Amino acid sequence: MESGPERLDRQHRYVVLDRAAVLAIWENNGQGWTVKTRAGYLPASRNQDKLPTEGHFILVELRLGATEDGFRMTGIMTWRLAERWALGALARGDDPILKKIEGPGSLSKDQKFALCQHIKEQFMREVWASVPEIHDYLLNTDYHSPGVDAVSGSK
């Protein structure tokens, strides 16, 4: 079991999910955390009113890296966030959300579906589809594992 990171890894991407949808993303593009709205992704720092104050939230780390096949997704790791007041941390900078981690997470069927859709929208197919461990993790019925490491093949 893995404890949460101390800092966001600049090579990876991060997603915050509620029970069934992507709420916010972080991409190391200088925009900080952005919150999903009907108008697209907007900076969380200027849209705190769009962040729920309570709920069931999961922080997802989409691990990316260079492999012998090129730039690929190398793993997915999840952490459970505090159910109250956690998302306000998104407006305070890149790393404060990490202090809201309460333990390892897991993804429900609806969360896996939302994450899969997000990955398909954000990444070229070669980045994720050619990695069977990622594909299997997102499509299987294991709703207890905190993630998958495609490099070692472990969950």
C-alpha cells in the first residue's frame, strides 16, 4: 500500500473524481488545478465557488513516462480525500490537496468509466491503449485495488 506523494510529480497528470465524474485536473501546464465546468476547464483559484465542499472524492495519479515503446502511461494510483473541505485546497496551489489524503483509494465502476473517458479525451491512443495493464484495470470489476503499476504489473 502506498502513502500519498509529498509533491505532485511534474511528469504525471492528476485528476479528482467525485462518485461518477471528473471534477478537476492538473497537467503541469502553468494553469495549476482546473475545475471542469460546462464552459470547459477553468482555473480553480478563480472558481472556488464551483468546488463542492463535501462528498466522496478520489485523487488519481496518471503516471506517465518514457518506455522502450515511447511515451506511455505507466500506472494509475488512487487516494481517498477527506469528505469535507478537501477541494478548497485546489484553489491554494498545486500541492495543498496532498494534505487532504486520508488513505489509499479505489475506483467504482462509474469512476473507472469517467476516468477512462477522460484519458481517451486527453491522450493519444498510443499513450494508453497499448498498455494492457492500464486497459485491464480500467475495464475490470476490481473495485478495491488502489491502482496498477504497468511497469511491474502489480496492483
